[in-house]
Amino acid sequence: AAGVIQSPRHLIKEKRETATLKCYPIPRHDTVYWYQQGPGQDPQFLISFYEKMQSDKGSIPDRFSAQQFSDYHSELNMSSLELGDSALYFCASSLTSGGSTDTQYFGPGTRLTVL
Amino acid sequence: LAKTTQPISMDSYEGQEVNITCSHNNIATNDYITWYQQFPSQGPRFIIQGYKTKVTNEVASLFIPADRKSSTLSLPRVSLSDTAVYYCLGDTGGFKTIFGAGTRLFVKA
């Protein structure tokens, strides 16, 4: 079965540079979520999109922005990178039913290293 | 959002049954309880979800008492490959999902 695709899988950037992470949800899924997971930490919700509109926001820095495109893929844009941005970034997708049973399917993650 | 509390870590041996209990005292009436498993450097993976009583699938069982203020994930006959972090989530129907501190399960030979 098709899974969530994330690219790139690894990314190395310098401080103050920008980075763009891409996420391709499972076909027909209409909701995308972004998470950040630092070393030894639990996943932290950043932002979500439903039907190409931002649906909720978590602890996402102002330096980060994201959007969901007409083909439902999503991109997380990160500017003025800091050392503390080094983390695993996961994207997840779900088919929103409007209830409380939506299962999220996670991608393999993008490992961002900021030097 | 329902706040959940789980043990930080648990140890077990291969072949044993492992029960991980999660407390969610303020869970809303229409919230489901969902458990995810995460291996190092991989994305969380859905294990099981339930609303009340008992749910069983090929991987685990989930027990939820009538008051729904807690739930117990039961893993039968664990193996070394079950070593992972297990997360209990309440309220995943919305668009903001909060992962609390999960339970780090370590299975020994």
C-alpha cells in the first residue's frame, strides 16, 4: 500500500540558511500534519492542513511556514535556521472523517542537521 | 485536549505479556484513545484505537474501563523487536495532536 513520502530524507544546512521539506500524503488523504522531534524528545506538533487550508497550529516558530498545494502535497519552509532546529521532521496524513477516529499515517521523516 | 500520563519506562523479558497503562482523567465524551508505537528514527505507527471496553487486533489489545479515565495497552508475548516507545493519545479527531511523554519499553532476552 502507498505510504507517506517525505523528501529529502536527510538535509544538512548552515546556520541562517533556509530549508524546504516536502511531504506527499497517502492518495485520497485530505489532511497533513507536521511534527518536529528533537534528539531524545517526543514528537511536537507544528501545524496541520485540511483540504489545503491551515487547520491548526502548534509550537511552530515564526521562522517556519507551511502550505498544502492543490495536489495535497505539503511543504514546510524553514528560514534563518538555528542549531536548535536540528531534528527529525515527520509528516503524517489522514482521511478526515469529522469524528474522533482519524488515524494518522506517518512518513519516514526528514533528518535536518544545522551546522 | 485530553492530557495523558504514562510510565516513563518499562522493562520486560521476551515471551512475557506487557501491560502499559495510560491515565487520561479529563478525556472528553467523544474522544477515542489511540496508541502509537515508535522505533528509533522512524515515524510513529498506529497500533490500536478504542472508545470503551475492549478492542483487540493482531498486534495488541486495548482495555478501557467504564469511566474511561484510563486505558491499558496489552502486548502479548513480547519479543525483542517490540522494544520501542509507546504513546497514548486522547482526542485525535481534531487537527492538533499532542504527543505526551511516551513509555519506553525495553524487552530483554
